Amino acid sequence: AVESFLVRMVDGEPALLLDPSCKTLRKGFNGGYQLRKMQVAGEERYTEKPDKNRFSHPHDALQYVALGHLGNPGNDESKDRTKSRRAHGYKAE
């Protein structure tokens, strides 16, 4: 769900703005948040679950926020939420 905000623009601005004071989230995006490596022969493979560390919990919380904001992607109400963006973040509804 977070990826949809990372690759999208809203009114010419990134859909996700991360405050510089969010150091743990920033470090997580820069490599701290990692999927768990599987022990298999041959090519590297990873599980769908992250390594549980100090970055995984804030990133899991961000996923929940993103899922809650997106709602049901086919629902017209979820499209209206994207328009609620303000200069300093999102308007609480």
C-alpha cells in the first residue's frame, strides 16, 4: 500500500511527504527495513515478511495508515480521500 504513494504524484507533488524528523522511517526506507532472506540453494530468495527490528514496526504502522487511507481501491469514497491533501499533509476526516 505504501508503494502506491511512493510512485504517485498528487497535484504535481509526491503523494507521500515524509517529515525530516522521521529518522527511523527514513533509515528504514534507506535499507533498514528488509525482507527476511530464505535459506535456499541457488539464487537469493526472500520471504514476504520483514526482519523484525527497530525499523519494521514503524514501517508496519505506515502500511496500516496507507491501507486505511486507500480504503477499497474500487470505492469512489477512496478516490475522494486523495483530494483531501493539504500543503502540510492530509486533512483528518
